[in-house]
Amino acid sequence: MKTELLNKSLELLSKYPLCDSCLGRCFARLSLGHTNEERGKAIKILLLMEIDKAIKEHQIEDLSQIKELLYNMGEIAKTFYHNYFNDEFQNRSCYICDNRIKEFKESFEKKALEKLVNYKTFVLGVRLTDELKNREEKFMVENQLFYYESIKNEIKRDVGKKLASLGYIPEFDNPQVELVYDMEYDAVILFTKTVRYLAFYNRLSRGIPISSWVSKGGESLEGLLNTQLVAPYSEASEYRILDDYPLIAENLVKNEINIKGFHIRKVSKIAGKELSTIFTIRPSKRLYRVTIYSEKEIKDAVKLHDNIYDIFVEAKDFKELREKVKDLLVISVDLLSMSGKSKLIADTYIK
């Protein structure tokens, strides 16, 4: 290839299937005024032209060498592929967004419009899933992408432009509302101009989630307190939480609350960079106590009664835990402790 940019694109597409937007975002800080989708599409077209030229000039003798590359380019390479190969083209999902970036934007826009009925000025936020956040960071670092832009920035910008075109006004300093798209739950959380508090909670009950949209009409901590709550990270609702987990609450009056197995301690008002920091830090490890039933004796476990045992499992989060215990007959799970920067933050605020 004739340029460093094309060489890097060739390198990426040789290893990963990437949609137009996610490829273009690798070079988002170059050629301002274009969308990432336009950048990615332009790069792919130019690559196809260079490859076609190399084939016609007999610089590529074994065409099977380019099959994986063409598969990873996606739909734009399909006609080119059928020009040189007789077999079926493989459709692959984008390594970063799983071909869902348009879906994310459309869902955010639709749900944001439903929330903006009584407001004019806004600011947007996006919460990535832990899996996507970690995958994107690893991808950027391992491939040394100096001009990369996070997928959440693209989503915020494009949805913000759509809302602005409909008459709503982006306002970063003093908006009427902040709309945060939670990608994991496909939900938009609305924050109005209210005081937000940082609290820490333990959950000694099972089956009561924090957010009302997770409860699907059932009981939730939000409903019990009748206020807006956001947990930067949490556990499955059937797990008890014995360590101190953070909670962002609007207009929380009491300093200490005990309700339906939740013990909540309000520690301080929170806003700006401090709030952003709380949302970006996750536990590096979590220690769970898993009570199981087993007719076979379990080594290194605590026998509670007959065939009932406690085992202790370290995992990154409850999804990894479920994978580790999927072959066991689980009775109950308790989160005992966490470690990492999140633990230091909890200890600092509580003290």
C-alpha cells in the first residue's frame, strides 16, 4: 500500500471484521468534516481499488490470501469477491459494535425524544457495557491507534446532531436535563437540575433490583425511595451485596436508610469530574460466596449441612462468576468483597 493510513487499515482488516463506522473511527481525528462511516467506506473502496490493481498486474498470485480480508470488509466487498471467487461470501459481525452502532443511535434518539417532551436544552452521555469498554480499550492500545475516537463519543455526537435538527438545544454548561444512554439495558436515564448525592449501600435481601426498568413493573429500590437512582456497577438482583457499593441518588433527604434489606448511607453531594470518576471505575476483582448442593464431597469448600457447601470464587463480575459455576447446582450467591480502585474510593468516602 502507498500510505501509512492504508497500511494500518490493511493490517486491521486482516485481523478484525470492522463495519464502516468502526474502521473510520480508527482515524476519526483526521479529515474533519466527515463522518466515521464516510471515512471507513472511503478507506475500504480505496483498498479494494489497490487490491484489484495488484491482482490485474499479477502482484498477487494466490487469491486465497485476500479472502479473509474481503470477509472482514463486509458488504462493500461482496461484489468484488464474487468477481474472483465462486463460493459463498461470509457475512461477519463487526468486532467492535457487532454491527449494532446504527441500532444504538436510533434507540438513543427515540428514547431521548420521549424524555425531552417538556424540556428544550440538553446534554448527552453514554454508558458502555463493561465488555464493550474493555474490548475497545484493548483494541486501541494493541493496535496503537493514535487518532482513535471512542464509540460513545460518536454516538453522543450523532444523536446530539439529530436532536438539534429537531429544535432541541445542546447546552453543556447549564442544561435543563442530562440524558444518559445505558447500553447494557438499552435505556435512557434522565437527570434534571437536582442535587445528586453519593451514597453507599449493602443489600441483605434477594430479588429486589435497584432500577425500576429492570424490575419490569415489580418492586425496586427506586420505587421504594421514589427517586432517581443510578448504580455505577452492581450485581444480579438475586445476589446479596455485603461490601459497600456506590449509588448516585437525586434529592436523598435522610443520611441513613434501612428499607427492604437495603442499608444506605449518604456521604456527600457529587457533580462534575467527581461524578464522572465514580462512573468510570469498576472493581478489578470481586469475591463471591456461592452456596451449592453436591452429592460429591467438595475439596477446599466449607460443608454447611449434608450435601450443602460454601465455595469462594473470584471473578471480574457476576457474568464471569456465572460462567465459572455454570456446571454446579447453585443455591445462593453473596458478594463478599471487591478490590481495586473502587474499593479505595469506597473506603475514602465512607471514612
